[in-house]
Amino acid sequence: MHSTLLRSTAALVTAFGLIAGLLVLTAAPAQAASFRVSVDASATTVAAGGTVTFTGTVSPRPSSRYVYLQRRMVGSTKWKTVKKIHTTRAGGYRVTVGTSSDADRYYRIYKPKQGSRKAGYSTGVQVIVDRVVVGAAASLTSHYPTTGALSGGTELTLTGSGLAGTTQVTFTPQVAASDTADGSGVLPELPGTVVSADDQTVVVTTPASLGGPSLVKVYTGSNTLTTTFTYAAMPRDLEPFEQAVLDEINARRAEAQTCDGQKMPPVEPLTSDGTLADLALSHSRDLAARQSVYKGISHQTYLTRSVGTRFALAGMTSGWGEILALSPESYEASDVVDQWINSRSGHCEALMSDQWTTAGVGVATGRWEYRTGSFQDSLFSNVDFS
């Protein structure tokens, strides 16, 4: 049985925030314009020791004629400035860099602030670096299926030759620069689970991810192969515990509730929506799988621009809401719903709102490090409303 301390801490974690209500587009305040920076790469796959040349332009033409090349290794979140580059009078630049290791990396061009003009960044360009191999390299010929659910769990079969040495397959969401927090368009690789690998076939289970295309990287014994896989919201049935959570929510909605001193009248029950359930489970699984970066729960997918990015990429363009809870794994569905009903941060009001008519429930299990070196087997529960 979990201690009272852990139960109390878990209840506090649910108060990270509430996203409830219609999305409203408002006019942004006027801001100083930024430099616009383009970038093209001579190659996106090279052998270790090879070179890549980047070219592009800065506009408007800067009076101070320099930009910086920045590098971010795959697996890192930090950009490092590696070279200062002088531009032409017209704002063009050209720079060549070498690769001293077979580690994959991203590059981008940065133009610092100048006068009233704000700093500008190019999008990030991924460069895959393969070690030098003697003999035939591995190759891919096809993969199936080409599309899978947001919540992951799709068994993807890749076929080709020389695949027996494959130990890792990753999925990297391909999003617009405006969808990322740093404006680079770069999000972390998400590891799939390799089920089996022989010379002609690799079978991998997809991780939960964002809607849209993902770059699939197959790390073989000789080189890194790439293809694409598309994530889309797909209807699914609720698991028994998830159904129990929805039933508990509807039981509370059938009776008047007092939410942080405010009396809320009974409201109609929520109808289960399979597509919302896929989206909800996707985020719950992502939270559970990447506790090293989330360290609890968050409505915002790691390194994305905003909370709404995940919903927009899943095709949810109308009003939506979301409530999250982190609980000891021993909790019953009623205990999870009690966390929201007893919350003083808007969760109860969202749960009792007649604005919502449908909901998707997603629950995943994982380990939460509630203090350094101390872990709790936990439930990551998510309800998405529309």
C-alpha cells in the first residue's frame, strides 16, 4: 500500500494546470520583425569524416555581415555555436563543415539581433552520419503499414537486406518550425521497440507520438536507413480501467457537485469518443515513457510551441479541453476521479461543464521520480473533451 505522503503528493501534482474552453484566436501585439534565414544542405547523409556544405541567405540584408552555424547532437536539446560565417553584401553565406564521428546531428544558421531587428534562425537540418563500412551496406525496400495510431502500438514491418544487426529504430516527428518552442522544427527521436530482426525483416512497435509524418531511422549494423511513417488519430475502444474512469465521471456529472465552493448542477453524461481516446492515450503514454524530461505531468508535449500544438497536429480544430492526473498505481478509478473533484484548480469545474458532450480517456502506467532516487509506480490519466 502506498503511504499517505505519496497519496498527498500525487493529488498536488494534478494541479499543474487545466486547459478548458474554446480556442480563441486573438491579434498578437506588434513586435519588431526578425531576420529571415534560409538554409540548404549539400547532403543529409554522409560517411564519417565527410563534409556537408550549407548555403542560404539572410534577409533583409544585414549591415553587420556575419551569421553563426549552430549544431545540436541527436539526443541533446542544446544548440552549440561552432563557426562564425561572413556573409556577402547581398546577405548570402556558404560554409562547409566536417564530421569527425558517426553521431547524427542537426545544424541551423543564427543571425544575431541587430538594431531594431530581432534575431533570426533557420530551420534545423538533420545530418545522418554513417560509419565507414567495408562491403555491402544494409538497404530498405518497403515497410507496412504506412500509417498508425497516435497512441502507438502499431506493429511496423520493414523489409530489405542486411537488417540482421538492427538494434534500434526511432521515430522523429516532422513538424513546422512554428510548432517547436525554439523555432527550429526539431523534436527528439522517440524509440520504438524492436520485436525481431533478421537479414530481410525488422519488426518494430511504434511509440506514441504527434499527428503527421515521422522520420523513421533504422540503425543497422552497417549504416542508418530512413523512411517515413504517418501518425493519425484512429478510433479505439477504451480499456476496462479507462471505461471505469469515464463511468465514474458520468456518475459525478449526474449529481450536483460543489467545486471549490461553487455549486455545479447535474449535467448530461459524456459520450465516449474513440478518436479522442487515441489522442488522450497518446499523451498519457508519452508522459509515462519520458519521465526523464517531464518529471511529473504537463499538458504541453515536450519542446513543442504550445499546449494546442498536439491537438492541432491531431486535426482537432474546434473547442477542446483536457484534465490530467498522476496517481499511485494502486488507485481505483473512483480515486482518480476524486482527485479532479477535490481539486481547487479548475479540474472539477471542467469535469462538470455542460460545454463538453464527448470525451476520450487514456491511462498509462509508468514510474514517477517524486524525489531524487525515489520512485512511485504510477497511473498517468488523461481526459480530452470536446
